Amino acid sequence: IEGLRLPHAASGTAPVVTVSVGVASCKATPTRESRAVIEVADQALYRAKHGGRNRVVMACCDRR
């Protein structure tokens, strides 16, 4: 995305559009709720943002 050099005039962080992504990988179990998986992905997203943005961070639900 950054390579497209799309202007992002409203950003105080970067002059061009970038993307940060949080991904969660989990083994399916009968008791695992979807909101728990979303929470892990959300935590990964914030680690990506705080780690410098413009990156992908993957988290495993089974290693929390």
C-alpha cells in the first residue's frame, strides 16, 4: 500500500497511506468464543501500530 504513494494529507503520522494489520490464528474448540479471537487480533493490531505502523503482526490464541 505504501508503494502506491497515495497522499494522506490529514495524517500526522505519515504523508502517504499505510496499513497496519493484526491477525489471530486459533485452533477451533467447542468452548472458544469468537469475541476471544477478535480480542487477540485487536491486540495484535495495536502491537503493529505501536511497533511503527505499516506492518502485520500475527498472534496465536493458543500461546497467550
